[in-house]
Amino acid sequence: MATAVPVERDAVARAFASPAAEVRLPGVTLHRTGAYDLLAAGVGPALAAASTAAALTAAALDGTPYDLVVSAGIAGGFAPDAPVGSLVVADDIVAADLGAETGDGFLAVTELGFGTVSHRPPESLVRDLVAATGARAGTVLTVSTVTGSAVRAAELRARHPRALAEAMEGFGVAEAAAAHGTPVVEVRAVSNPVGPRDRAAWRIGDALTALTEGFGKLAPVLESWESA
């Protein structure tokens, strides 16, 4: 069984024909539809990690551990590589602001000598998802504060030249999955460009439509994929 752990649960649920049955867990509700458990994990890496961990732990205690975790939702895209309405699959899930500011610039927590800032989804799965959807593969950044200026966008891209998108949950989901030894992948539909904050330019509806359509194409790949 695979579990999708999206912020935009309804957008993903529409890609599946099966009706959802609710399963109550501490602090969160699973929506079970066929081979998938859908979970509105919440906003930000901490809540996403806690919600995902609750689902993973419950499944493990029940003797039915998950085969895969899919973090899905909308994101800001780095122009021109990830335009509004496009789909991105992470081949690297990175905590972009987990570290320390210094007089010489930002230091990732790993440069301070502890922790991790990156989780790599299975290469074969990323490749198959990209082939099925036409999505682009690249780094998806997890941030606790959404970028709102050209200066910060440039700083992030300079530190992470392969970054295609930024969102707020993927790394938290990946941390929970890693604690259970469960593979993880992140799928994002771009709703706005990363840079100066301009809500009038956001296309959340278009991104949710792209996410729904994308999951319709991803489902056969997810169902046939097996971890090594």
C-alpha cells in the first residue's frame, strides 16, 4: 500500500475513483481510497512531519506498514525552469533554511556538524514519474518562510542551483518517512513564481487542476512501483 500525504488532499482525491473512508488517528484523519491513504498533513515542515509520523506509526503498529510516502501539493516555481501550471518531481528534497546565519552567509545544519538537510527519492521512481507526466525533475526546497523578494530568491538559487520549486512540507514528510525506513517522493504543481510577493499573480486553481491531472497519470506508476 502507498500513502499520499498532500496538503491539497481534495485535489489528489479527485484523481481516484474510489470513495474515501475516514480513519481517525491522533491529531489527524486519514482518507482511505483504494490502495492509497490520503492525509491533509498541514502547513509547514513540523506539522507535516508530525502528521506523517502519526500515520506511519499507526500503520506499523497495525502490521501493515506503508510501501511509499508521496508528499504532494502546490509550490512556488523558480523561473524560467518551472513556470506556473507546470509539474515538478523532486529528485532531492532539501531543507533550505535549516541552519544558521553568520557574518559570512548561511551555514546549513550539516556544515555545523550535525543533522541532515537532504533526502533523495528513489531514482527509478522519479524517472518513471517524469516519463509518465512530462514533469521536470530537480530539487524541491522546503522553507519555513515563503520567499517574498527577488533578493531571497536569488540567494536560494545561488545556494541550490538545481532548485525548481519551493514549498513548506516536503522535508518534514521525508524526515518522518526516513525514520520508518520508508521511501518518499515529492510532487508539486507550480502556482506562482518564487520572488516578489504578488498574490494577484498566483494561479492556485490552475495548479490544483494540474496536480489532479498529474495524479491521474501518476497512479499507474505508483501502483506498479516496488522498492528494491
